[in-house]
Amino acid sequence: IALANPAPGVQVKGDRLVVKGEASVYEGTVSLRLRDDRGQVMAQGYATAAEGAPGRGPFSAALTFTPPAASRSWTVEAFEVSAEDGQIVYSVQLPIWVGR
């Protein structure tokens, strides 16, 4: 999984974050999460890559959340979940700034 958007450390204004990248994951399913500075999940969803593993394809999805009143450092996670046991197989995390 490789993230193209957002860039690490970017300031996100508003209540919507578009996550884009490309991945080689089982059935093309990329799971997404946005965690606040305490580790709490503030938004979650998934994207479907244009091609499943072993191929590699682009993906894009939007996460909607309630932004904090002041700017805070949050974390975007893109990960693959094992179809066999539900464990996270691979994860990419990057910090962003969220707030009004």
C-alpha cells in the first residue's frame, strides 16, 4: 500500500479527507482509519483498488469526520486485513494536521 494523498504533515481543513494511493491487496480492499491524538478512531471506511493482488491498482476514498476546534495532529491509516483471521497484514500510517 502506497499513499499519494494526503501528504504527511498536511493541514486538513473541513470535515472530509480524501485518501488516494495504490495497493496490491487481497480482492483490492484497502481499509482506512483516521485516529485522533489519543488514538481514538474518528472515521473509518474502505477503498477498492482497481486491481486485486497480485496485481497493483489505484484506489481513492473519502473519510468524513468531526474536526476538532483547534488544530491537532491525527493519523491516517491504510491497511490490509487478513481474510483468514481478521488480523492486520500490512499497515501504512502517516501524520496529518486536522482542525479549523
